[in-house]
Amino acid sequence: MKSAKERMTTGFGMPVDDDLNSQTAGRGGPVLMQDVHLLEKLAHFDRERIPERVVHAKGAGAYGYFEVTGDVTAYTRAAFLSEPGKRTEVFVRFSTVGGEKGSADSERDPRGFAVKFYTEEGNYDLVGNNTPIFFIRDPLKFPDFIHTQKRNPVTNLKDPDMFWDFLSLTPESVHQVTILFSDRGTPKSYRHMNGYGSHTFMWYNADGDHYWVKLHLKTEQGIENFTAEEAERMRAIDPDCATRDLFEAIKGGDFPSWSLQVQIMTPEQARNFRFDPFDLTKVWPHAEFPLQEVGRLVLDRNPRNYFADVEQAAFSPANFVPGIGPSPDKMLQGRLFSYHDTHLHRLGPNYHLLPVNAPKACRVRSYQRDGAMRMDDNGGPGPNYWPNTFGGPDPDPSVAPPAVQVEGPAARHAYRLEEDDFVQAGRLYRKVMDPVDREHLIGNIVGHLSGACRRIQLRQAALFYKVDTDYGLRVARGLGLDPERVQSLAQMSQQERVEATS
């Protein structure tokens, strides 16, 4: 007889006598309903696939630690940032954004870069991408944007007309489009790319003073990208190249690392700044807001089980700790609701109890009870309401973030100046990109945009022209468009462009 440790059991611990042959009525069957092992096995198999993430469906992840290297206590009271040398356990999930779970790692796409810090004050999630900006600045546009990056509802195929129609009608997207269609849109691996919090966040110190910050994770492996041709070849050679690279690097002891750096803006600077500092389509100039070192992120441990850790990992920008809070960034405000809500749908009301999501360095004490898959003692004999006089936990007013002045009429406010949308993309094209970068950018855009209909090509080329004349004319020539028509469209308002190309 085998020991209990070695013996196969059902999910409830009952020993299994045979895992190859179902119970049947005689040798030829039929199968008996009393075979509870068969029924349990099939029923569990039927439910093994939880809903795929709407975005960031395919990903890879690892555990590691974050170590403070700079003194930032003047700006934040966050305990895990309280002193140089302090370490906090982390879990990081990397991902593609628009593709399905079976898509290739080398697809042209932004990459998700989400970090869960298991701090002594609760979990803090930094949920960002490998780009410092995004396509849109208002969450009301997000479902529509994502729909255009997915599949056509009629053909179930990726559709260049959908993709470019939305972008050409959304001038604020041109900065991110310029990054996406450069070689930065096809990172060589997750280890060889930067990460960004992208949004503006609030930091506040022990005295209640607050600051606006942007967070940058700079790869210490160096940035490496595929060209479009290399990315296309890799799709056939190894569609899981980034997932494999991360796992094998850590397994071999080559632990990837990033330097966490921060830009800091005072409330006074924000009030008087020349553009909206909370606009997710804009970067803060480094010359005016230089990077300051905060710490170092190191990944040194692979998950023991992909589903348990990577697939069930759930990050939310709403998971703050004392010393860190939200800003008026409209996209961030929308994400504060949406991420938690989608996890409730995908994983259930108690997803926060899953080991990868549960706090590790502090005790959870709340009045939330019941719900499917409650995996702890459900509060035991304690009260499930507050206020109470039975020893339940009390709120702590001392951890409240500082009050921020809010004023103005409640309305749907449009962005003021369309021209603002082209300034930073123009600087990126002229001053950051070298001639080879620009050549690759134009080739990548022309190759993809050529699949869209002519009127959409004209409208999008006009936006590139507004970014930079050379940019727009090179795209126009690559697509065989009339340069004078593109120039004329660029001089129109957005509404006029739409009418002229409809």
C-alpha cells in the first residue's frame, strides 16, 4: 500500500483506485453515473479556463524584490520607501496588450508592465506599460479604442480600417502611434524594455504636503528591439519568445533588474504649467523635471505554477498605500473603477484572497464577508458591521491623503487645443529618432496603413503632416497619396478633415 503522501486522491482527499478506466456496466459500457472520480475530473476540466483578460491577455511573470536606494521621505510617507536598503517582495506581470492569449510575443503592440509590491501597509500596484504615454486621455473612449484593436465583428479578422479609422479621428493618439510604429513597438524581450507608471500620481509626506509624480522603471539590461522583419520572423520561429526568455533567464540565474526613478512636480508648478500635466498623452520634459533615483527592482524567482500566479494575478491602479494616491488624470480615474470591476467578473468577488493577490506583509482586517470562493475563515466570530463594540477594526484617520482643491462646473469638457497633440510627437520624430529610426517608422506605418481604405489613409497622413512635414510627406509618398491633398487636409480643422474624407 502506498503512503498517503504518494497516493492519488480526488479534490476532497478520497483515494483514487484507477485513473485510466471509467466504471462501466460490463466491459462494453455504458459508463456509470456513480463514477464520482470521472464526474469530478470532467466537471473540473470543463471549468479550467477562466475568462480571458479583455486586454493584456497574454503575459509572463516572476517574483522578486524592490530595494530602496534613494531617500524620498521628503515626498512620500509610504513605509516601503522609508529608508535606503529596505526591501519589499514584488510580483511582476508583463504582457502584450491588444492580442489574444495565443498571440505572438513579438507582435507590434504596447507591453504591459505591472508591479505588485507586498508592503507592510497593504499591496501597492503600479500598473503601467512600456511607454510613458497612451493613445487617449479620456476613459470614455477606451472601450471603443480597444474594440478597434481587436477583431471585426463580421469577419472576425483584424481590420486595418477599424484600427486606423479610430486613430485618424483621434488626433491625441498620434504621439503614441509614433512610438508604437517605431522599433519600440516590438521589444526583443520583457527584460530589454523600460516600464512606466504613465499616469501622474500623488505622493504625500508625513507633514501632509503633496506632490505630483511620474514613475519610470529603466531596464538595466539595456533597451533592445526587433525590427519589423525580425519580429515577423520570430512569430514563426518562436511565438512565445519573450515568455521563454524571461523564464530561462531567471532559471539560469541571470536576474533582470530595473532602476525605479521618479519625476516630481509641485502643485504650484502644475497649476501654472503650459499644458495639462495630468494628460496621459503627454510626457513631462526631463530638462524641467529631472529623474530622481528611488530604488531597484530585481526579479529572481519564477512562479511554481503559471495559472496560480501569472494567470490569476490581478492588478489594480486603485491599490494604493498611505503616502501614494491618485491624481486628476482622467484615464487614471476611469481605471480606478475598471480594473477591480473586471477582476470581479473574471475571478470572482474574493479574488483578493488568491495567494498571488493576497497581502503578504500585513494582516487584512475588513468587514467584507461571504461570496463565492471565500478561502479564509470569513471573519470568524468577529462582527460583520461597523461601528461596533465587539473589538472589530476601526478606521485610522491619520492615513487619509491630503485634501486637493476641486472646482469648476460639472459638465463634459472637451480638450482645449488640438495643436497641443502634435508638439511632443514632432519633437520625438525630429530630435529623438535618428535617420534609421525614422526610416523604420515610416516603413512600419506604410506597411500597416496600406491595408486601410484611401480616405482613412489621407486623414491619418494629414495628422502625421501636422506632427512634422517630412513625416507626413514620407508616409504620403509611401502610400501613393497626393502630397498636396495631404497638405491641404492638414491645414483643416479635425471636423473639416472628417467631412472632406467622408
